Amino acid sequence: MKTKEYLEKIEKVIQLGYSQIGTREDSKGRVIYSDEYGLPGEPWCMMFLWWLFKHSGYAEAFYDGKKTASCGALLRWAEAKGYVVKNGRRGDIVIWTFRKTKDGKPETSHCGIVTRRSFTGTTSIEGNTCEVGSQDNGGRVLERTRGNKYVLAYIRLPL
């Protein structure tokens, strides 16, 4: 249900995300999000989302207030809680898949927070991405649009 209160809360998270666009990791792969998380220099797309919810005042909604740096762990948690939704919308977390696992299943590759969605593509603010090259380890915060064929799941957190 789209309540005014929910929309105001999720908009706060999204606006904080927009304020971070352009942030880059340093030459050692360090960035504020992974430093604050406690894993400096590690891949940080999920740490970026953790940081957004924490600094927006909604840390408890993200992974029950705990930390995870794993897209797969967040997806399994969301599935167990019933937070995975079929049709994503603004404010949902998107889990992207770009590769298959050894057993042929889609890999949880990357994540972002949805800003727009259409029938063909999803736009999200993402940490540790780039405009050209690596989809899931690019060292910048950007707003990216990708085809919906790369969406593994949408997660709607209870704010």
C-alpha cells in the first residue's frame, strides 16, 4: 500500500542516494560506505544501500537493523520475510543478475535502489558501478538504467 508516510520515508532515502552520485572510491578501493561499514576496500554496492538506510534514519528496516554486504544474504532474508515483490517501484531495492552460478542459476550480482521503472528497464542509484565496463565493481555511485531481463528480484522494505 502506498501511504503518504511510506512515500515520504522512501523519498528521504532516495534523495540521500541522489546526493551521493559521483562519489568515487580512492586508488586503494576505499570509500566512505565500506569504511563506515568496517570492510574498507571490499566490494561495496550493498554497503552503500546499508549506509543510505542508516543515514536516513531507517536502519532497522534494512536487514532487521543488522549488517550485510551480500546481495544473496539480503535476498534470502527478504524472501523469508515476504518482502520480495513481483513488480518493482520507486524505493524498492533491486537485485541484479549478470552471470549464472556453476549450476546454471542466476547469480546475485549487484544491487541498487529503484528510482524509475518501465516495461523495458529499471533505473536505480547504485554504489560500486560505472558507466562503461564492469556492471558490478566500478568504483562510483551512479544512477544507472538496465534492461529488466537483468532483474533478479525487487525487495520492498517495511518503513
